[in-house]
Amino acid sequence: MAKLNTLILHPEAAVRQALRERLAEVAFLKVLGEAATGFEALELMEHISYGVIFLGCDLPAGVSGFELAQMLAGRKQKPALVFIAADEARAFTAFELGATDYLLWPFTPERLTRTLDRLNVFKSHFKEIPPPTQGWRDSSADVAEEETLSLPLEEEEEEQFMKALSNAWEQSGQAKPLDIEKLPISLDGRTILIPYTQIIFVEAYEDYSYVHTAGQKFLTSYRLKNLEERLRPYRFFRVHRKFLVNLDMVTEIASLPGSNFMLRTTGKTRIELPISRRRIGELKAILGL
């Protein structure tokens, strides 16, 4: 019987342990990870496709459970979210963000059973995304192309390789395409052009990406790596494996406990994105910090 990969995200170890013990008895759930902060959860989600996340509302290190839910809202296969809270004050907010359930801690066995019934219904229409295999490409690619790319490159090597190809293209004397500083996106049979200046950030999703503006988000066929190359000359920076951000939209960079960093963007809705430790040095250099 297929099981839903489950993540327990809560700052209190006692809550995580109690949930782990209770969920171990559930036949259709498989607990594959625990986290105390949103940053830890994001790192786990890069490697594991989760079908269910039990998460606290208040989390340390600057990213709350609700903010994490906002980050996950645009995913095609969004996991079921079960919020764990001390009172009912924020239940409406949780359900507005698409929560499957909102549990008050400590909960009774009977109340947890109701949650599990909802998750069982969710499981019937949730198709878990298989983890990518090394060197994976679109199955429609021909054998010759797969053989050409059978040896994957590290990110730095890939960047150097793409730069070398770009230089070779320029030196070949062929004309470079004109960049009108707008991103073409297909939407309902139409092609719309989004000015680079209106893009707040781009979020990687499998082999696609979501482009976020102040009022909308668009699923595109672009890979994040391709958009990074296209937008970097226009002050976009890859702050994380999953996020490319418009630096003109950044209003604050926060230093968080545990040597973590996060940036906030402008707009009516405050957006907070994590910065990976390996990229913070380059970002500071760009900003002259």
C-alpha cells in the first residue's frame, strides 16, 4: 500500500515525539523527517516529496508556518497541511491558506482520527512526484541526446560551461537575439509579456518555475537556471537553489539565529525568502556590505 511521505515541523521536541509515535500507527502515512524551523523544512523538501506536513503556526528563525504555507501555495502537487496550534485564534488564516485541518494541542485520539480521515480522502487524489534520478531528462528526449548529457555537472561547472558556450556564440559572428526586457509567458492560449521590473521573484518547481509579480504568479516552462542567466544582467540574484529574486525589490536582509539569513521584498504583501549560506557572501559583495 502506497504511503504519503510525512514531515513533522514543530519547534517543541515533545510535540514532535508525540506526533511521531501517534503517526507510526497510521498505515497510509510514513514519517520521513522532522524539523524545528522553516529553513530546515525547506532543505528537507528539496530532497523529499512530501504528501503531508504537520506544522506549528509559530516557528523560530523568522519563517512562520503560515509564511511557509504561502511559499507552498503555488506548487502543482501541494502537500496537505495540518496546523498544530494552542488555540483557535488563527484557524481562519490557516484554512484561507488551504489547510487540510487545524488541530489544537494537546489533541484527543478522537480528534486526531477526524484529521486522519481527511488525510485519507486527500490521499485518494494526491499523486506523489517521484524523486529525480541523476542525469534525468525528459523521457521524450532521444537516445543520442540522453547519452550526450549522461554525465551531470556541478552547478559551478555548469555555469562555466554555459558561459563558454555564450562566448563561443558571440565569437561566431552570429547576431544575438534582441532582449526587450520582457518575459513572454503562455497563458490560456495567449502570450503575455511581463516586464522584468514587475517580477519580484522566481520559484523553481520541478523542471518548471513560477514567476511572481505583485498581484499574480504564473507557471512557466522555463527552468530556474535559464531564467537566472537571462535575468542576472538586470539585477536578479539566485539567493537559494529554489529562488531567484529581483534585487530592486529587496527592502531588508535579516540575520537569523543559526547563521541563517532571509530577505524581505517590497509590496503590499511582505514576502520573505531564505538565503543559502553559500550565497550570502556573494550577495553581500554585490550590495557592498
